[in-house]
Amino acid sequence: MSPLSFLKIKTLTVIVAIVLATFAGMTVLSSYYINRQVSSVGDRWQEFREGPAKKVAILSDLRNALGYGGMIHNFKNLILRQDRKYILKASLDILNITALLTSYQNIGLSVREKAAMDILDSRLTKYEKAIAVAEKMAGEGRTSKEIDAVVHVNDDLAISAMLAIVGELEQAYADEGSRVEQLVAETNRTSNTVFIASLVLAFGSIGFTLWFMYLRVLAPIRVLSESMQEISRRNTSEPVPGTMRDDEIGDMARTVEVFRNVIVERKSFEASLIESRELAESSNRAKTDFLANMSHELRTPLNGIIGLSEVIREGTFGPLENDKYAEYINEIHDSGSHLLAVVQNILDVSEIDSSSVALKEESVNLGSVIQDCLRELAQNAEARNISLRNHADPSGPMVHADPGRITQIFNNVLTNAVKFTPDGGDVSIDSFFEEGGTLAISITDTGIGMARDAINEALSPFGQVNRGHFAKHEGTGLGLYLTRILVEMHGGVLKVKSAVDRGTRVTVILPKERIIDSE
Amino acid sequence: MALARVLLIAATLAMLSGKAWALDLGLTPSHVYSLWTNINRTVIECVNLTVKDTTIVSGVKAMATKKFTGKKPADVLALALHVEGLWNTLRIQSDLPPTLQAIAPESMTTPTDVYLESSKILASSVEWIIGNTDSSHLVAGYFVRHTFKDKTPSDVYALVDLAQRRMQFAFDHSGLATQSGEGSGQ
């Protein structure tokens, strides 16, 4: 039993779908998370640009505005050169430094930066006042040395403040860099974790799906398929696997089992049929054997009766003194002969039924065979004033056939024609090639004929029809049946067309292959 | 030259206040108000130096600010540029080159823009005074950094308007600056 056998395929399919959907959802969520992390790094970078980076830019301008070429430089030039244009320059520098400091403060200040800014602002105020004093003293004609002694501004504090700001910015740079690095590392870790988790989940899902498909679907279907193949070969010895499953494959297995049961029942039925057939064949063989033995046992005394009756009829040992004896001995001879023919027919039918008849084929002149048969019947026909008209070519055609059986065929047909034709009737023989090359020999009489539904009966064993109608004619009812079988053994067809009281036409059709080309 | 230095720093500040940073430098109308207080002083000094008629000088000094409301930095800048043009007229007469008006008023104009242009006008006017006085005439006082709070663009506009009216009054009543003009433009 599979560990998942309690689940139906549909349920498991839903579970697999849910796992895959979860995987897809996790992928989307992780992508969203990573995107957010990257956005966060971007925001950090933007804040950095608007914070420390901007401060650095302002600080650079501040250094320029304060240092060489800047406010302090212009202030010193004012003292040394006492030129008022340096008042203008230094004062403008102070205005711009004020703007830069304001901008810097607006970005945001730490405590240290605030203290440094206050120092710088106070230094600016000192320079502002110093410029005014220096201007006044220069106007009064004081020397540069005198002015410098009065207006000297100590820049150490301002330099310390600038260094403090630079230090603060460096720290801010380091802190921000550390934060960004931390964020990037965290993003990397998360993305790696998500990547590995996704891989595990993806391969897990695929593996689980394949395992499930193999264990619960493919393997059972393969086993079921093999079982179906065995059943199609009518091998029902093994039970159908999977019929206990409570899922779709179980449904299939139970359906297959229905077919298997049908096969089992059919095999049982067929076995009984075979048994019945074998029983019937055994009975038939016993019957055939009995008939063959019986015929053999009958022919021996019949030959004695016929032979001795001929000796008596011929008067070999002296004439019969009484005509009645002659009449009786003729009757004995005819009855014996008829009985011998009947026995011979029965023997033939037995041989045919036991499939022991084999054709001994050779070239046969069909015209000659028909002539011989007519010669045999000529005396009887003449006695009854029956006209025998042979329209077939007496010299041919030549055919491949068993001469004895071919003779038996035409002898039976012609004998029947004469036998069932009233005195003064006609029997005619015609021979012609049909379209397609087959050879047809038809024997037509003007006898008592048969009804349409009686023809098939006449072609079956012991089927001499309408005993009442044929009552005055002797026969076992085997002749036409034997004729049909012998024609068919030659690959031909026996056709019978008849009308009651008008006559019968029997046509023997031999296939083209039987005809020997005269050329 | 002082103005070149001013323009360099102004360009730096303009870059810092540009859209790329998406952050105004934070200079307020109060800072601009301080500058125009000083510019008005330079205007009075200019009238003192150039107009002999004391009545006119008294009239200029007596002029007071008007009340304005709803003004925007762009309005202030537009009027400041007009005053700058008047100063350029005087500068040309004194053989000083006119200042360049490097910025035009627009909807995005900020107080920082106005501050930078105004500091240039102050420098221009003080330079004119230096050029027209001797060393005994003190100019450092025109750069005093006043501390104002909570001034609005309308307040600044009133001061700019006062400076403009004072200069125009002097021009109209003293024959000062017979050649009117507004500088060389942008």
C-alpha cells in the first residue's frame, strides 16, 4: 500500500496545485521583499545624497568662502591695503557664508555640528564688526599694524569648528556606509535564502509530483495495462490489480474486472461447447465407424446374393422351369443391386464425414465420361421410351479431376434424371463455357421436379424429398448430397433449378483452373 | 572683481538649490528682508550723494512701505530686477559695468533665488557708492546682518517696492539718470 493511498488522485492533484501555487506566491513575495530592500537601499542613497553628500558640497564652498581668496583673505587685504573694495568683497563673502551656513543648518544638525555652527556664526559676527572698525580706522589714517592690533580675530575656534564638522561628516559617511552595507548584506542574505528556499521548494514540488505520479498513477496504470493485455489474450488466471483502491484507478480496475468476468464466463461457456462438440464428434465417429463396418459386413453377403442370382438368372446350371422363379430371381438380383448401391452411398458419405476421401487427380476427358454414363443408362431409357440427347462435345474438354469421382457425379445426376422422368420424357445434356472461363455441364429432364423449398433438403444427406411424391422411386436420398460434396471437392458448384411436374435442371460448374487448355 | 566672486558663489548655491537636489537651501524671506533693508539704506545714500535738493532727499527719506498681501517670491524677484535695472542706469553713468540678471522669475522661484539676486544688487549699489565717495565714507555698515523673523514675501515686496519708489522719485524729481534703462538684461 502506498503511504498516499488514502488520497484520491483528484485530491492529490489539488494538493500539488496548492504547493505549486504556494511556491509561486513565495516567489512573488520574495521578489517583492527584495525589491523593497533594493528600494530601501535606493532611498538610503537618496537620503545620503540629500544629507551628508550635500553637506560636503556646502562645506567645500564654505572653505572657499572662508579661506584663501575668501572672507578672511579679503579681510587681511583690507587691513594691509586699506582699500575699500576689500570691504565689499569681505562683506559679500560674509553674506554668502551666512547663506551657506543656513543651508547647512536646514539639512539638519547634530549636537556637535550645532555647536560648531554657533562658533562659526559668532566668528562671522566678529569679522563683521572687525570690518567696520578696520574701515573706520583706515579712514582715520591709522596704520595697518595699528588696525591689526585692534581688529585681530582669533581663527583657532573657527578652524576647530570646521574640523569638528569635517569629523562629523566623516562619521556620518562611515555610519551611512555601514548602514547601506548592512542593508545590502541583509538583502543578499535574504535573496540567497529565498533563492535556496525556492530551489528546494521547486525541486521538492517537482520531485513530489513525479514520485506521486509514478507511485499512484503511472505504476498502477502500467500494472493495470499489463492485466488488460493478459485479459485480451484470454488469460484470466490472475485477478485484476487495484480493484480495492478508492480512487479513479480503482474505478478503472473494477471496470476491467467486469470485462475479465465476462471473459471467464465466456471461456466456461466455450469449454462446455467444446465438450459438447467433442461428444458429438465422438458419437458421429462411432456412427461412421458403425456404418462403415456395417456396410462392409453387408456388401459381402450382398455380393454373394447378386452373384448367385445372376448364375440362376443366366441358367448356368440349367433353365428355370417356372416363369415365376425367373421373375423372382430378377427381383432378387435388382433388389440386391439396389441394396449394394445404397450401401456404397452410405460408405461414401461415411468416408466424406470422416474426411478420409482424397481426390486422385489426373487428366480426364469429360465428354468421354458423359458418353460412358449415358451408355450405362441407355437400355433403361430406351425401355421407358426416354429420349437421351447429348449436346456436349463427346471429345472433350479435358479437365483435372478424379476420374472415379467425376464419373460418380455425372452417373448420379443422369441416373436421377432418368429415374424421375416419366416414360416418354426427355433428358438432355449441354456443355458450355460461362463468362469468366468456368465450365458448365447441365442435365435437363422433364421429370416430376421439386418445389423451391425442397431443393436444399434434397442437397442434404438423407434428404430425398417428399417421400410420398417419390414413393415409387427407390433411393437413399444420399445421391444428390454426395454429388454436391464431390463437385465442391473439385472446387466447383452444383446448381439445381426445378419446377414441380415440369422438370429439373442440374448444372455442374467446374472452375477455370480445372480446365486443361487444349492448345 | 567682487561681482565675479559673487556670481561664482551664486552659481554654486543655484546648483545646490537646483531640482537635482529637490531641496530648497532654506533661505527665508527674513534673510531677504535683511538685504533689502540695507539696499534701502544704499538708495537713500545714493540720493544724498546725487541730489542737491534737500526737499527731494527729505521726500525720499520720508517715504514709507506700503501694505502688500499674497505676493510670491517670483513677484519679489520681478520687482527686484526692476530695481537692479535702475541701479544699472546709475552704474553706467558712473562708468561701472551693468550687472547681469542671471535669473528670471518663474513659478518655481524660491526665497533663495531672490536672496542671491538681492545680494548681487546690494553689492552693486555699495560698489556704486564706493565709486562715488572717498575713503572717509564708511560702507561696511551696509552689510550688517539684521536678524528678522517670520517675514513674508509680501513684507519683502513692500521693501523692494519702497526702494523702487525712492529711486524712481529721485529720478523723476531731480533729473537724475536722464537716460533711463534697466541694465543689459540677461
